[in-house]
Amino acid sequence: MSGHHGGPLITLLTDLGTADTYVGVMKAVILGICPDTRIIDLCHQIPPQGVEQAAFLLDTAWGYCPAGTVHVVVVDPGVGSERRILAVEAHDQQFLAPDNGVLTYVLAGSPEHRAFAVERRDYFLPEVSQTFQGRDVLAPVAAKLALGTPIDTVGQEITEPLVRFPMSRPVVSEDGLVAHVVHVDRFGNLVTDLTESDLVTWQRELGTDQVVIRAGDSVIEGVRTAYAGADPGELIALFGSTGRLEIALNLGSAAECLGVGVGAIILVETLG
């Protein structure tokens, strides 16, 4: 890990928010063990217990981090239960998270990953709370990994399947190409599971490049390449920074305008 210019890198992704001291204390624990660590706050506004949203957002972020990065995910409805805490090596990076499906996307893209149960108590803080293992377990273990501690020393290797949830994917139906909203960002943009390659493949099979998109009670003609040129209050469809189709309202919230959120169906149809 010491190869990072400026020190090792740890990212934090949690549902802890910033109104309390939870995140700050986690950082204090990390820096007390590995003072040279650089810490990146990916997001702390995950809806409470929002495992699937956390999994999606983690997948949009890890690819921009250098090899050796340690990712800490604290979105844990099962804290205090018998569920395991995982240390996973994948994509030349390391991931610390509860075994609750929050690593679903990461694991899907890395069939050769290695996983270990985090159970070595001398790596934890001396007192371990049943309600804040992010501070007492994940933060100190992340700091140890950032210092270069081998991941296979945290506990026993896990050979059985890890917890995953079914990944949302677009579906071809008689009505068209059915996409699903998997995330609503802070601007109210509806991010779907439909990638540009999904759409292009479907259009080629049908021999058409003209589409309309049904979102809620609204119909959007075509897919734009950018927000530019849209009128204020106009609904548009475009492929956003995640590479997935988004429904957006220029200078407004598409989620509020349409009254839809995560899980909503977005239907792509051929024109004519």
C-alpha cells in the first residue's frame, strides 16, 4: 500500500449521514492507526439500511480508484446479528463490508475475488459495540490493510457463496425494452439499469434508431447527448455519467415531477 503517492487510500460509503459524529469518529480511528492515510468520503447519505443503493453507488465509484485502495462500506441492517463482516480482494482493491449483498456488483465483475471473514479480534478496538462495528471493527481493520497487513490474516477464507441480491437488468418484452430505476440522485434524476450498449443492441435487432421513452405518465422522444438545448421544465432522457439511461427534468426533479422512484419501470418503445 505504501506505493501510493501521499499515503494509502481509504474510501467510506455509509448510511450514517453527517449530522452526528459517527463518520468523524471512524476517520479518527483510521488516522490513529495509519496517520498517512488519505480518506475519501464517497457518500454518507445512503437511505438508512439502503443496501441495494449502496451497492450500486459503490459500483459507480471503485473503478476510479487506484490499485490498493481499501473501501469501507457501513450500510448494515444486520449489525449486532450473526452476519459476517467480509474482507474481499477484487479488482486489485480491497473491500470491507457486511455480508448482506452490498458487494453484489463488485463480486459480479470479479469472478476471481478472494473473501475472508473478519474475525481477528486483536485488529479491532479493545471494546466492540454491538451497534457501531463501523468504528470498532471496520475502521481499524481498514487502517491495518492500508498499512500493508495481508488480507488473509484477518480471518478464515470463505469458500461458500457470499450474500448477493438479484441485479436489476432491462428486459425485452412485447411492449418494448423495459428498464428499471435503480437510483435517484440528489438532483432528482432517475438512473436506470439500461446501458447504452443494451439500447444499441436492441435497436440493431429491431432495425430502428427512433425511440420514445415512457416514464410515469409522460412520453419523451429520443435520447439526448447532453442537457444543453432542453427547455426549463422539459423532461429528457440521456446516458449520464454512470453510463446508464437517466430521466431528467431540466432545472428540476424528474422524480418529483413524475412521482416515481427506485423500482419504477421506464419503457423504451420504437417510434411508429
